[in-house]
Amino acid sequence: MRKSVLHSANRAQFNLGTVFGILGSFIFFLGFALLIPMLIAFIYGEDVWHTFLYSASIAFVVGGALYYSFKPEHELRVREGFLVVSLTWLFLSLVGALPFVISGILPSYTDAVFETMSGLTTTGATIFNGTTSDGFVNPQIESLPYSILFWRSLAHWLGGMGIIVLTLAILPLLGVGGMQLFQAESPGPTTDKLTPRVQETAKLLWGVYVAFTGVEFLLLWVHPSMDWFDAINHAFATMATGGFSTKNASIEAFDSVYIDTIITIFMFIAGINFAMHFRLLKGDVKSFFDNREMRFYALITFISVIVVSTSLWLFNQYSIGSAIRYGSFQVVSIVTTTGFGTDNYEVWHTLGAFFLFLLFFTGGCAGSTGGGVKMIRWMIIIRNSFREIKQIVHPKAILPIRIGDKTVDSDIQRTVLSFFVLYLMVFGVGALIMSVMGYDMQSAIGASIACLGNIGPGWGEFGPTDNYAQIPYIGKWVLILFMMIGRLEIFTVLLIFTPTFWKQ
Amino acid sequence: MRKSVLHSANRAQFNLGTVFGILGSFIFFLGFALLIPMLIAFIYGEDVWHTFLYSASIAFVVGGALYYSFKPEHELRVREGFLVVSLTWLFLSLVGALPFVISGILPSYTDAVFETMSGLTTTGATIFNGTTSDGFVNPQIESLPYSILFWRSLAHWLGGMGIIVLTLAILPLLGVGGMQLFQAESPGPTTDKLTPRVQETAKLLWGVYVAFTGVEFLLLWVHPSMDWFDAINHAFATMATGGFSTKNASIEAFDSVYIDTIITIFMFIAGINFAMHFRLLKGDVKSFFDNREMRFYALITFISVIVVSTSLWLFNQYSIGSAIRYGSFQVVSIVTTTGFGTDNYEVWHTLGAFFLFLLFFTGGCAGSTGGGVKMIRWMIIIRNSFREIKQIVHPKAILPIRIGDKTVDSDIQRTVLSFFVLYLMVFGVGALIMSVMGYDMQSAIGASIACLGNIGPGWGEFGPTDNYAQIPYIGKWVLILFMMIGRLEIFTVLLIFTPTFWKQ
Ligand SMILES: [K+]
Ligand SMILES: [K+]
């Protein structure tokens, strides 16, 4: 029923005014978000507080003007939904970048947009701590005002909120990338109307998200190495699978088994479908542990920790304890696409390093804050491979693909395969573009997958101890687009570049 | 009609005796092939002639014994067909490796099997000119007896013959990897019986193959840098898209624009569907130039030559002439999966080098002697991506994929996507295994794709100026398997590792 409304004739029409009106309202709300780091600036007595006030004012004026010019009144139509989804991250990044520029901390607006998009897409790739292609020396992370650091983390956290609702409530209705699989799993009312359903679902899931963030904050705060500020920033960045840290050395800077453990656990939690967390918190333990994607995610993570830790122990002479500590942190960080680091995986023996590289192509569960291909798609891809081989022996048999007790529709199978192929093609194009800029193969591949998969750290010149400052501006805009394409499940963004989309 | 016979109840049964009987007959015929290098040894007065006699005798005895023990009499059933196809390359490599070992030229049987499998699969990866992991110094290419060099080239040429028939006559009937697409294109009778059809088709296509080899031989022979021996070896290796050369420096050793041009042209020819060549030679010019895959192949090659040559010209300071000469040779060599070299692409600017790396994932036309993913699958993959994006806007529309005037069946679409995904997964596993052996990422990736794609030269420690001698033996066996998996379109080999296949 729900589906039929969205797939109605309305699908073929759209109104740009509605789209800009809604984007205006989002920008307006971003204004409120910008006032929070202003409070942080007050607390720490930082001069940059006015930066946030100016930025918020611009957001209020621009957002308000857009909203009142177009006054979107009717329910969102499907094509409008696609445009809103694709443009939200872009518009919010363009406005959210203002504090970096107004404060004079980043001389380049491109860098400011890169950093903000990296924040809002929960990528965590940074242009701080490096020198740009035209010679600007961007500041060290540790020299940044608290309010600016907080704005980076807050961008993660708000981006994560957006993503949970997007993947669990909006994309399934838009039919993107096989996400229809999750239609039944979301909490909230099953209404035909998009807006009330999304609002209701959002409230329930955000409650879970806020709760986990609060718990992680407290657990980090109790450790002597972290003050409340470090704790809240890292809790934001963890639950969003973001990866921005208040330290250039990332989590390694705290050098604490306790902190490593807490963050590993919460990264793992952030990589689980939030609809499942919601069910668990409502007491539905059975459906949480019955969830096939979650079990597959846990299995892959477990196997990867074993392989990587063994490699560290055997080939890099780590003690067993250190091997497990650093192996599990890095594995969970990459599988969930968080990108926090406690060890430089580039100097590992190739077994551990290459295994971790393969994990750059995984991603957590759908409906988590993680990016990438995601576990449910891998399950379908792997099952489809076995099915395809079996089909050769039984060419006339109809061999369904099942995940738990659900049969995966053949349309969804095809969509998932297509998603994966398209994902890899976009990845290849990204690497090619980086290679045009003169980067070696490993760096080019690393930058492309790290941004497309919303991971953050890559390989070569963009490894865990490096940053993205040095890339020529055109390359930065490409990566800004890539973070957005990856974050929005590819189809959403690519769609609006096709003539089909704009044909009435 | 044809299909129905093959898809009958017989599919579920098989007789191992029949399989071994047929393999026996192939081994027996390999005995005759082994007598040809013996003649070369006579011509050049080489002592190793007896090596080939012994090897041929073993082939006659083993092959004959197998054949007469099992006397395969009935028509091949489908599962038997799969086993025969998968085991043929393995058994012939095990026997074809004998001359290298009996002559004492290669102390390691593994190396001998590697070289022979590399020959028969038209890969062209060599273990000569290097030191093995246990310290054997394998001879230089230029120090090898003529008869041994000839045996390597002949293995290519026979392998190429096998592949043409396999992809155009056998795999379509077995329904592997979307090759059913080509059922209608093959010449030969449309009979229900496998054997007469395959024999008839083989004769017609081999005629074309022999003719092209002869023409290339003559065109190479007339050049003063090549004697008849160099000419015949390179003609064999070109038409098979093999890549073994009589020189360690490959085609660069001849340093001739004429030779480069001839080989570039014939590599390009070898990358075209031989059923299309057959049609062209029969005067059906229209259907040759109408063939969409061929046009796509030409387009991709053309674009790649432009990009790579421009990169050489702009970033590597080649003259325009040299840029085109070396750019087009290397591009055609990689696109067709031949692997001949006239330039070290590893020292190119990353644009050219990385673009070439992407071409490692292409391959020529299906029904050519080239390996890899192949153009027709890429066409379907790309069209499917566009279709999938369009489908989002028109969720209920049935959007077919057309190649020329043919509609691609939705089963075949899925099979092609699955093939590609499985191909990449196997590639990833191969790279992981190589990384376990301690190779860096680029070398590991290079070895995996160069062997799986039957290309030959890879990257890093296995680049165009290196060889595969140094790999530990277990790694060589993995690559032997990979050359076979890639050559036999993946499904064929993977299938026989599944329990489903063996269930009665
Ligand atoms: K991240
Ligand atoms: K080859």
C-alpha cells in the first residue's frame, strides 16, 4: 500500500520550489546547530565565538529566505525527495563551512567545504595538519580552538543522525540500492505519507542514538586521560562512525587500553542497524540476535580480528595482548568505516595490511551510521554467487536467495549486484582522477575508497598518519563529491545527473 | 531444441570413467604435439630432442592407457563436460611440463607446470630469468634451446585453439558465464549432439586461426630482425594472446616500428571473436562491422590509446610518434591480455600507468583468444548500471537491455553481473594469498590479476621487466590454479569444487 502511493504518477513530476523550500528549512535549522559551538567558545573564552554567530545568522537569513520564498506545502513527491536528499549534504556543507573561513582558520573555502562535508558525511578525512597545493599551511589539530574542534565533531554527529533516518526511513521508500529490504524493520507508524512516518521513525531512532552517545561519553569521561570535552567529541565521532579526533594522533594519543576498548565496543555498536538497537532496547532480544546481517557483521569482524591480530603477532612481533588490542581496534574502525586509529597499518606485514585493505570494501550494517557497501549487500552478493554456480547444474530450477526467513526479491538481488558494480566503477574513476593528479597507485586507490566509503584515512600519501591538505583544489572537489556519492548510496546522487531524471 | 537435450535429466548424472577416457585421448594427442619441438631440436641439432621423445612416449602411454581403460563411448553429458573442461588444462599442463624437467632445464616440477599452464592458458607469465625461493637459478630466456622456446610458443598456440572452441562451441552449451549469448553466432551445424557440432565448429574456426597465424608469420619473417624461428614463435604467441617471447626483453628487443605495428595489429585481431572473423572471411562484411561487441572493443581500445599516449607525451616527454607507438602497443597488449611489452609501464606517469592498470580488468571480445572479463560483459554491466538508475525513476517499467538488435535475457544479465562480482572476489582472494607470502600490495594485486586475467606481466615485483621465479612453491600452485580459473571463465572450475556438483 505504502509503496503504491510513492510509485504513483506523481513520481514523474516535481517542483524545484518545494525542494529549495525544504533545503531552506534545513539550512535554517543548521543555524541553531551553529550556536552550540558558540556556547563552547564562550565556555573556553575563545574569540572565535562571533564567527559562529555570523555563520548562524547567514544560515538563518539564507535558510529563512529560501523557506519563505517557496513555502513548501504539499507532501514531498518522489523525485523531489531525491533532489532534497542529494542537495541537503551539499547545501549544509557549503553553509557549515563558514566558521572555518570567517574565523580565518582555513584560508581556502574549498578546504572548509571539504572538512565540513567530511564531517557531515561521517568520513573524517581532514585537511588540517598539512600544507595545501598553493602553499597555505593549515593549522595543527591541537592548535584549533575548542569551538572549532567541537563543530567538526558535531557535524559528524548530526550527519550520523541524518544517515540513520535516511537509510531506515527515506531510501527504502525511494527504492534505492536494495534498501527496500528494510522497510519492514523500521519502527514508527506504517502510514502512506512520507513526512509523518519519517518524523516518527526519526524520533524513535534518534532516542537510541542519543542514549548510546551519552553512555559512551560517560564511560570515556571517567578515564583520567579524557576531560569532558575530549569525551563528548569522541563520543560524537564514534557513534557517527566519523573519525575526527581532538588529537592529530587520533585515539593513539591517549594510549589507554581502557579507552581503546570502550571506543572499539562503541564503534562496533555504531555499525549495527539502529532499528535493531531500538528493538533490543524495547526488550525484543530475540529479533536482535536473530538478525542475520548483525550476525554476519559480527562473524566478519571476528574473523578479521583473528587474521589481523595473528599477522601482527607472527609477522610484526607484537605481544599477543598488543596484537589483539591494535588488531581489533583497527579492524573495527575500518569495518564500521569510522577511521579512528591507534596504529599505523601501513607499516604492518602485508597480510594484516592487505586484509585491512579488503575491509575498506565492507562497511557495517545497513541502517547504522557506517558507510561503504555494507554487510547485507555482501550477504546477498555472496549468496548470489553460490546460487549462480548451483544454477549451472540445475539450469531450470528457481533458486531463491534467503536471508533468515525472508526471500530476497529478484529485483532486489539485481539492484544489489548493480549497486556493487557501480560502487566499484565509481571507485575506479575516483582512483583514476587521483592518478591524473600525479598520485601513485596506492595513494590514488586509497583516497578514492577512503572518501567513497566514508572511512577517512586511506593509503600511501593519505594513510593514517597523513591528511588531505596537499591535493589540488579540483581534486578536493572531486573527493567532496565522492564523500557525498558514497554517503547517499550512490544511486541517489548519480540519478540526478541523468537526463531521465529531469524529463517531465 | 538443442538446449533441451543438454538440460535433460542426464545433467544430473555422470560417469568418471568417460571423463578420464576423454582426458586420456587429449593427453595422447599432446604426445603428437610434443613431437613437433623434437623436430625443431633436430633442425638446430640440439641434444634435448630425446627429452621430447621421452615426454611424448609418456603422453602416448598414459593417454592411451586412460583411453583404453575407460573407452568413452556415449555422448558427453553436461556434468562430464564440466569436468573434462576443467581437468583438460590441468592434465595437459602436468604432462606438457615434462620436457622442462626431463631436460634438466628446470629443476622444479612446480616451475615446469607453472610455465606450461602459463603457456596453455595463453597467460605468458614466466619463471625463467629468475631465482626460485629455494635458490635455483632458472636459465635466461636467451639461453634456452630453440626446441624448448618453441614448445612454450606451441603451448600458447594450442591453448588458443582450445579456447576458441571452448568459448564459442562448448561453454555456450554448458550455459557458463552468460556465454549463451553466442550460441547463435558460431558457425557449424546446429545439431543436438555435442560432439559433431563441436568438431565441425572447431574445424571452421581453426582454419581462420591458422590463416591469421600464417599471415602474421610471413609479415614478421620479411623483417630482417626476425628469422623464421622468431617469426613463427611470435605469430603463435600473438594469435593466442599469449605473450611468451623468444627474448627476455620481449618485443622491445627487436626495436622496430614495423614489428611493433604488425604485432599491435595482430594482437588486436586476436582480440576479436573468431566467429566474426569467420563471417568476414566468408564475405559477410556487414555482420562483422555491425557486431556491437567488436565496435565497443575498438572504441575502448581507441580511447585508451588516446589517453595513454597523451599521458606519455605530456608527462613522460615522449615525442608524439613514440607516445603513439608505445602507448598503442601497450594498450592493445593489455586490453587483449597478450602481455607482450615494448616499454616498462611501471615507470610511466600515474595517469598512463593507472589507466593501463584499469585495462587489466577488460579483456578482448568473447570468442577471441583473450582472457579477462571481456567486452561483452562490460557492455552488459554498463548498460545495466544505466538501466538500474533509470529504473528508480520508473520503478514499474520493464526496461530491457539491448545489444544491437538482441535483447539480453534477464537471466543472462544476472549471470554476467555475478560473473563480474565473482571474478573480483577471486581476484581479491588471490591478492590476499600473495600478500600472505609477504608481497607488497601492488605486487600482490598485480600477480593476482595478471594470472587470473591471463595477461602475464603484472605490477611491482611482477612487472613487465620481472618474472615469477621468486614466488614460494605454494604460491605458484595458487597462481597455476588462478590461470586455469580465469581461462575457463571461473564458473567452470569453481563449480567442480561445490558439493552440489557431485551430488547424484
Ligand atoms: K569515517
Ligand atoms: K597473455
